[in-house]
Amino acid sequence: MITDLRTLPVHSILETDLCVIGAGAAGIAIARDLSGSGFRVVLAESGGFNLDPAVQSLYKGESTGEPYAADLDACRSRYFGGSTNCWGGMCLPLSEWDFRERKWVSYSGWPIHYQELEAYLVRAHQLCDNGPYMYGKEVLNSLPFKELAFDPDLLDVHFWHMNRYWRRSQIRFADKFGRELRASRNVTVLLNANVTRIATHESGRWVEQVEAKTLEGKTVLIRARWFVLACGGIENARLLLASNETNQRGLGNDYDLVGRFFMEHPHVACGSVSIEPEQNSISSYARLWRLGKSRCRPGLSLSPAAQEQNQTLSASLSIDPTFDPEGAWVLWQKLRERVATRDAACLSPRAVVKALSRSREMAGHVYHRAISGSWPEGDSGRFVLYARAEQSPNPCSRITLSDDRDSLGMRRVCLDWRIADIDRKTLLLISAIARAEFARLGLGRVTQADWITEGAWPPRIDVGPHHMGTTRMSASPRDGVVDRNAKLHSVANLYVAGSSIFPTGGHANPTLTLLATSLRLADHLRSLQ
């Protein structure tokens, strides 16, 4: 069932078994998995079915650390479906390596093993309507792919799945699962329900109820046996910090760890490669491949051996085409259709990408050309080497609350994003290895990005945006916020879902892994009945 808080009587009290706060990828996955079970579930969503600027503005905050590439209210979607309403659709699981403790990476290591998530990763992959569950070299057996002899001690080959991106934009969880949730007999989706407070027993060790409000001020209470926060990597921390009636530091924050270890995936162009017209050796790595229902995009990543030898983090590299005649023609046609009222020459790359977000497969190529900074110049013999890196867990990189308040009276967030030396070293390493390997294999002439040759750092660092780590999972409450089952160490019936529980983030897009951990959490909750 789907209902709207605005239609409920004033001061209503909803009684349920499980309250999930946030109807994005994680929250919908949990509610859907428990649909048809003995659980009564309330899935509370801040927004409605469509973007509402007044609701979206609740995400506004300030940034005081490393310049962040996106406004905090522009890089997330606060309505039913969450950020699946605005994501690029790229899927890639974290690897077994990412779960290990690495002695040169402080705070690394998950309290669960990769093998505990394998089956859930397959289920998450299926939720996203992808093709066969293949992300590594096994893909090569299914494609006419010309593999190059990159040194396996330095670089691994992987494939991102792009699900429906080439046909109808990306998969949106609201579209895919909305009808199913509406028909559910035991799940109630409550729209326009902004949870502003988590109320606990006076001991602070048991959540009794949460308070949800509309923008107009109508308030309801939701009482449950168990609660799950699934509001995203920033809002999960915000709500815990704001619920400070029994602990001035915030709920679950006995060791001042809530909001710390904020991680991103820094994205930078680290160079370009030029080839002669008769060369086509890297073309297999610079295109999308059809694999069942997916489009697969090849990438190169630092091997575990290279990371260990050089004491760095994970990173990946894509080879992005800068221009092609077919793409230019499709682009122009779409511009005429979508933005006929404006002069195309005045549009920024991001505006062009937004205008083309529902175009055919060329949207992917247009996107990568735009973010590479090569718009609109270029030729078919030039490619951009675009890197995406893991970020090290850093307790000084964090979310706190500012004194500014939103329209519901909640304190807004303040992001202090920090980038460490090892993060920079990782991007420099994959750039250097790519340059050396391209030269060794005669794949073209690599020109490093100006920021590398000048020994500086890019004035602008693009981001996922992938918000991770702010309620990290740990074996001990002194090292993190939630335990191996994603339950707050210090609160008996409060769980957290999403990438905020990641102790480390690898270089992979987080959606597939956060879905897997959410499905694992749903199974754990089912066992509590």
C-alpha cells in the first residue's frame, strides 16, 4: 500500500513491526524483500512521486573542506526511489580484496568476509535488471573483445554493467518496484513523511518511536519493534547526530564516530592517448558492449599486487572516446528536440548531458566526452584516460551539524571532506602505470594531464557522488558505529542500511554492494521474527 502522510489525521500513531526510513535503493530493497512476510513494514519517504524543490532543499548544507564538486542538495534525490532517480546506472561489485585488512591502509578491513555477501551480490545484480552476473575476465568469453596483453601484475580488466542506460535511461526503483509495493498487504509506503527525530527509552539503548512531519507541520508518530535508517551516506549520520536527547553527541555516538570517515570516489582525467588513423588496438576498451540486458563498459584497475607493492589504494581507469561523427549527429538531433529554445553553443557539458539523459546508447559516450573536459573539440584518434579512485578512511573527513536550520527545524549538515596523501598517490600510480603499459604495447602516445606534469592537484575533482563511511561497520564499538549485522553497537533495535556502513569503498560504484548488504540485513531481520 502507498499512502500520503498529509492525508492522515493529525497526531496519528502508526504501530508496526519494522519502520524503514528512506525509500531509496536500500530502503526499497529491504521493504520489497520483506513483502509477503509476517512483518508489518512502514517505509517512510521524505518526498512524493516527483521532485519537489521545497523537499529537495532540506538537503542543503555547507562544505568547509576540500572543494566539493556538487552542491549537497543537487547530488541526491529526495523523493520516492531516492538517488536511483538520478544515478548513471553503473554497476560493479566490490572485490574480495576490498574486504581485507591492508596494513598500509589505516582503518581498513571489514568485519564480514566477501564470501558472506556473494549470494546477495547476485541477487542485487538481478534487482538492477542486468545481464549475466559477470564482471571480470569471464566476460571476454561472451564478446568479440580484443584483449590486450596488459601486465596482470599491474592491471586487471573489469566490466561495468550499465543496465538500461542505452534504452530508456537507467533503471529507476520507483518505476520497477512501485506497483509491487502498492499491491503489498504488509508494506505501507508513507510519502511526504520527513523523519526529524528518533526517540529512545531514557537509557538511550532502545528506540521507541520516530517522529515524521510534513512540510506543512502535520506530525505523526511511528512506533515499531525495529527501525532501519536508509537515508543515504549523509542523512543517516545527520539524523543520528540530531537525535541527541539522551546523548548530547547523538544517538549511537558514544565514541564520537558518527559522521566520521566520510569517503568519496575522486574522479579525474589523468591524461589522453592519441593513435594513428590506421590503429584500432584500443577500440575494444573504448566502447559499450551488449551483454544480455546490459551494456558493459570495460575498465582497467590496479591489481592487488601493484597496490601492495606501491602501498596504495584501489583505482580504475576507463578509456573514453572524445568525439565521433555518429555521436555528434545524434547529439545535435537531440539538442534540437530537447533544447530548441536555447542556443546549443551556450550550453555547458552538464546541461547537454542532462538534456540527453534519456537518449539512446550515445548518451553514455556523450557523458564521458563531457566529463573529460574535451567538449566540443576532439577527433576520433584521441581518447581520455579517466581515473576513479578509492579514498582512504579518514576520521577527519566528516559530517557534522551546522547552526543553520531547515524548514522543519533540523540543523543542516556541514561536510568537511578531506583528501589524504595516499589518495593522491593512488591516482598518480595508475596514471604512471597506464602510460608505461601503453608505451610498452605500442598503443599510442600518452600525454599526462597538466596537473600531473605540474606537480599540482586538479583545481576541480569530480565525484561519484558516492557518500560512504559515515556509520561504518566494525567488530568493536570503539572502531565504528554498527556491528556486522548493521545494528548500532549501542542501540538494541536500530539498524543502518546503505553505503554509510562501508568501512572502505574500493573503486567500484557502491550501489550493487549497498543493495547486497541491505538484502543481507533483510534476511537478518526476518530471522528475528
